[in-house]
Amino acid sequence: MEKSELMPIQILKKIIIELIETLRYFNRIRIHLLKSKVLLNCEYPHLSNKKPTKVSDIILIEGWALSRKGIREIRIYIDDEFLGNASDEIYRPDLNKLFPDISSSIKAGFSKMVILDNRMKKGVHKLKIIAEDNNKLTATLEGAFEFEVKAKVTPIKPNIHEAIEKPNKKVQKAAVPKETHKRALRILYLVHQFFPKHYYGTERFTLNLAKQMQKRGHYPTVLTYDYGLDLEGFKNLTDEILIRSYSYDEIPVLAIRHVTPTGIYHVFHPEIENAFHKLKLDYDLIHICHPIWLSSIARSGKKANIPILMTLTDSWLLCLRGLLDHDYLLCNGPEEGDRCITHCGYDKRIKSRYKNAKELFNIADEVVVSSKFLKTLFEINGLDRNTRIIQHSVDYANVKRLKNPNQPKLVFGFIGSLQYHKGVHILISAFKRVLHRNLRLKIYGSPSEHQLEYFKMLKSQAQDDARIEFLGSFDIKEMSKIMNNISVIVVPSNYYENYPLVLLISLAYGIPTIVSEIGGMPEIIGDEYNGFLFKMGDSEELANIIERIAENPMILKKLRKNIVSPRRTEEEAMDYENLYNKLLANL
């Protein structure tokens, strides 16, 4: 028998051995749980004194703790210094499968984010985790990690000369689309999450586009994914997939979800494709507004010769972590999965994810991005087909500007999700350096379940400064009131931000912005022209800009004069309608 014929048998044998070892491991865990009452596991960093995990800048301690009596608290120590309790009760359906007889296993996860500053010496340090249950029984884990300063990558900067639109520039009127297809179109929009629970940039883009198509006489339907805990209104579509239907702002919406929750690791989910066939929807075109969870439906559309258009609004297709490595340092790409293995600890299966991403990229008949940056990012990572740029827009029906808003104080604002990569900690650090009493910082947004620890850190960071307010999430109808009471919007992102909607909304209100010089934002903001740019992550440079404005507020008047209002949603919709017609004409 040839060696090549033996390989599948060898691989199968290895898989079976690994499976047996895994089952034995969890069996030992079960026995241990019955004996010790409290079970504690640290998933990152790997606590090994022989080969400590290397970390830099930030360490996100993650793991899980179980007790039949329920976990009371999880204490974190580095070099025997108490750093506070971890955020617990993080959703872990995988543990609930392993321990179905323990009700608390569904929320057994914990995390603790620690920013490592320059005071920490390079080298090996001790991490200790203590989990205590409601009977005051404890379990302790101790191990080492190594602190090192990693070389930071050079951020990708596409050629953006003359990208900033100048005021008084003659703008050509948008061309009237040629009616290659006169019939009304049945358009299926796929998006990873949607209103009313989720209302940020991609969701707003999807809603605005669907509403505009409806006004043009088309028939849009939004198909989304709902990963929340609330199952009200859902019914079985298949044994694995649930579904419910509703309407939002007169747009019909179908929401699906797994019976057993799953993560966002995979590009394709065959079980979703199989369930989709049961819906028997009648549509002319598929528009993927975000590829998480629902991309398998594109495979189905391709087989049925349905045109497929995909709009990319971020880098998820390239990277699960938004091109941040496990230490939250910037990364320029997966290198076909190799870098994911060496820098983030993924196993070799991650390489198949990259292949699936490339397959989806090639399935789409047209791929659209909103910035030169995102086009460049995908090109240098091997997804280099002819990608179109269609800039995002603003729905001016929701923009209500006051002629002379009453602003007795200088108010700096942040609007967005409170996650580490959004850089709110950088903004707070910078703001606290500027001691002017006439300043205020208003922070709008809420953390996801997995960022509660980061939110606690932000609150602690800001607690001794009464000028800083956390105002939580808000109804989109309140946006005008919020924007008319803000002097400057700050977007301090420390990752590859593409083309944030809050930036466009700020310009629509004539509000100057301060943004990180990263991603697609320098295509919109010119430094000291219609806003300010600062080096990503540099809180000192950001503080200097805030101080300049505080000492001379008239700077804002100069910036406002140079602001050009973003284009209207109607114009963006016209571009997409042209593209829809072109795709259908090519059938």
C-alpha cells in the first residue's frame, strides 16, 4: 500500500487518540469537581512555570469557575498584589454541555483585563487566581507569565492624496441610473445583527439602504441573526435553527439563531444554509451587509444563479479579533492563518477559515468597501479582486441642527460601544491631563457582555474626575439632542477603524472631530483642517490637542468653516441601485 493511502488512517487514528484523551480529561474534571466542590480553570494566559505565556501592554485573563453552590467571587493577584475581582457570569454554553447537571455552568466564564504599564519590569511574573463559592470554599491556581515589550507593526496607510473634500468645491450631481431593469426587485439583506437591539454603524447602513429601496418601489427583506438569551417569539425552523419574524420601521425582518448558541469563528455554517432552504424565500438578489453567521446563504444563492453583492464594513473576514493580536497589538493580516497560529495561539484549523473567507470573497459577484484603506487592507492580504468604493452617507431626515446651540462649556463627546479597541481609556487618560474646569467629557454607549471588565476599568479610571459622565445607551431618536450639546467628537480607536458612522454624523452636524490617525478616518479628516489627527494610542498627544482647544476655543470656529457635509443616503442608495441593475442585466 502506498504511503499516501496510509495517511488518512494515520490522521484518523490520531484524532481518535486525542478524543479519548479529551474525554478522559473531562472525566477527571468531573471527579475533581465532586471532590473539591470548586473547579477553577484559566484558559489564558497558560499558567506554566516551564514555558510562561509572553504578554505585552495588556493581559486579558480568561477562564471559568464552577461550584454547585455558585461562585461568589474570583480574585486576581499579580506578584501577590491584589488587582481586584474578575468579571464573572460570562455566558459559556460549551460548559453547560459538559456540566448539564450544574445550573450555573451556563454562566461560568470570567475575565479580567489588566493594562501593564512601564512600571512593570520585563521578565517573569506570578499570576494567582482564587475562586470562592457561596459556601466560602475556594480553589486556587498559580503560574507564571512573561512580560515583554513587543515591536509594534507599522500601520497600513493607503494613498489618500486629495481624499479630503474641500468646501465650496463644485460637486457634480449624481447620475440618474439607467433603467436596465424596470421591474421592482426583491432584495434579501443579510446582516449579523439588527435593530432594535443593535443600532450602530453596519445596522444603520442596512436599515437606511432597505428603507431607500422600499421608497424606490423595491421589496427589501432583512435576514439577521439574534444571539441574545431571550427566546420569546422564536420557533423551530429545523432541529438546530430557530426563527422569528417581526417588522422594524416598516421593513420586514427575519431573525434566526442556533438552538445551541455558537461563536463567530466559522465563515460558513451548513446548518444555516440547510435551514434557509426551508424558508423558500423568493428573491432576485442577495446583499451581504456583514458576513458573520449568514454567509452560507451566499453559497445557496450561487447555486441558484442569484446575483450576490457583499459590502465589507470591517476586517472580520480576515480576522476574528479585528486585526488585534492576543495582546491587543495591531496586526496587518493573518498571513493565510500562519500569523494567527504564532501570535494568537490558534491551532492549524484557522488556516481553513482563511480559505473559506477567500471562497466567500470570490462567491460574491461584486464586493464593495467604503474607504481606500479597507480596499488596500484586503488587497495586501490576498483578496485582491476589483473592489468598488461606495462611500457611506447620512440620513438627513434624522439630522436636526440648532442654529445656535447653547454650549456654555466645552463638551467633548464619545459615542460608540465601550470596547477596548474603541480606545475610551486613551480618551479618559488624555482628558484627565487637562485641568481646565470649563471642560466636560460625555461618554455615550454600553459594553458588551464580554467587555464588562473593561467597563469597570473605565469607571475606576474616571471616578475621581467629576467632569466625566457615563451616559449609557440611548434611543436613536435622541441623537439630535445629544449632538447639539457636544462641541467636539473624539474617535480614539486603537485598531483599524474603517469609516465610522459617528464621524459622518458629526460632520453632518458641523461638529469638529479628533480622531486616531488610523484606518479610513484620515480620508475624511484633515489635520487642523476640519478636525485633528493624533497618533493611535498616544494619550499625551491627544491631551495636547484638548488643551489647545480649551485655551483657544476659536479654533473650532475655523474647523467648522472647512467641514463639508457628507453625502445623503439617497445618493448612496442610488449607487447601490445602479449596481443591482448591472448585476441583474448580466444574468
